[in-house]
Amino acid sequence: MSKRYGDKAAVSDLSVEIKPGRVTGFLGPNGSGKSTTIRCVLGLDRPTSGEALVFGRPYRDLAHPLRRVGALLDARGVHPGRSAYRHLLAGARTHGLPKRRVDEVLSIVGLTDVAGRRAGGFSLGMGQRLGIAGALLGDPEVLIFDEPVNGLDPDGVRWVRDLMRSLAAEGRTILISSHLMSEMQLTADHLVVIGRGRLIADAPIGELIARSSVQAVVVRVPDPAARDVLHTRLAGDRLEIRPTGDDSLLVRGATAAHVGDRIHELGVRVHELRLMEASLEQAYMELTAGSVEYGSAVPR
């Protein structure tokens, strides 16, 4: 799928399949084309070329879209004078859903006690919960969320995380667009990363993190002579090795098991052997380093 706005290519030849039964994180710098992609999937924009399909057809062609696809794009898209209950009831009536479903989703998101309050008086976090309720209203098989934890307190963030994972466990297709890397690392099973409208990565989250150059094995050897022997042996495996100032070697390109086998082979005494794992944020920054459209230097 591709989408252009005049001379600007927002999305270029993007081809990806979001599978059911897992939480897929959708990542990319500002201006990377995430919002445009989601808008094309939801029929709010038309691709310039190619197709964005849901259940094998364009969203516009779905007979009962709210029952097939639920989405939260902008929690502020609510009439401020309507109560939470009336807002959801309007959606239910439009799509032939029973009134009891409104009560069910209000209970799911924890807004039952404030159902009669006007949405215009809601906090940012309460507005997010109402937006999630709207996405869940039709009990859809596909759910798309743009920054679902925006404005939520820590308990709310954990609640969203548990909700997303439970929905995926039911066999639903969950797509989350977010800039909050620490939370995405705890929530997502799979990641799709784009930059400047093009696909950068489409892989399980563990695999993507493992590719990071920050990933390394740390081994601390108290005896300098033994440390030199181990260094020489690991160098023979064509690994990147860097001594540090605390009697340790930093080994890149190997697993902890591989380094442990070499230690056993040489009979070297060690005081520490551990895997230094990269965070999703570190892996993401490496992947998108050349795709940041609005980067700037950090003042010292």
C-alpha cells in the first residue's frame, strides 16, 4: 500500500499482515506514516495505490464495521455535552447493539459510577477509558488503539496492558500504536516498525531486541592471566570483545551459553557471567536512527 499527499509520500510500498492472537506494536518516529496507515485501514483515507484490507476486503465494504473492527484514534472525539452513557448509547443504536452492551463496556473500563457525567468534564485518563469503551462496544475481532495509555495513572496503564493481552488471548487481532517504549516492551508480542513511510522491521519483539548492538555478555575474571586466555579464545570465535575497568570482558555477538562453554573448556575461574540485554528503546533508536524526520541536537 502507498499513500501520497501531493508530492509527499506518506507511506511507500508498505506490506504487512497483522495476525490474530497476539498484540502487535506499531512503532515509528513522528511523521513516519503510522497515522496515515491506520487511517487507510479504517477507510478514513484511500490509498494512492495498493489496498488496506480487513478480513480480505476494504473497511468500507464491511457489513457491520463496529462489530468487526473497534478503534481508538482520538479520545477527544466526543461531544462534550453528552454523558458517557449517552455517547456510547448513540453508537450502540447506530449499529443495532443492545443497550445492555453499553453497561457492559462501562463496567469493563471502570466508568460505571460516572456514566451520567458529561464527557466534557472528564480528565484525560477518563477520556481514554471512554474511548476504549467505544472501541469495545461492538465486541469486535480486530482492535486498533493509538496511544491507549495516554493520560492514565500507573494503575490505569497496567489495566490497559492486562486488557490488551487478555483480548489477544481470546484470539482477537490487536494493533497498538505508541511512543511509550517501556510499556510496549511489556505488552507487545510482535512489532512493526516504519520510518519515512517504509517498513523497517516486522518481527517478534524478542528477536528485534536481540539484534541490538547493545546486547552483550559480561564475564568477570579476577585473574588477569586467565582473563587474557579467555580473551584470546573468544577472539578466535570472531567475537567483538572489549575489556572494562572492573576485571570484566564485554562480549558482543555471542550468547551467555557460548561464553559459558568456553569458560568450562578452559577451566577459567569467573566471578560473574551475565547477559546484558538491550531495552526496546535502545533497539528502536538504533533501527530508526536514519528515519527521524524532525530530529535536533540536544543542548549541553
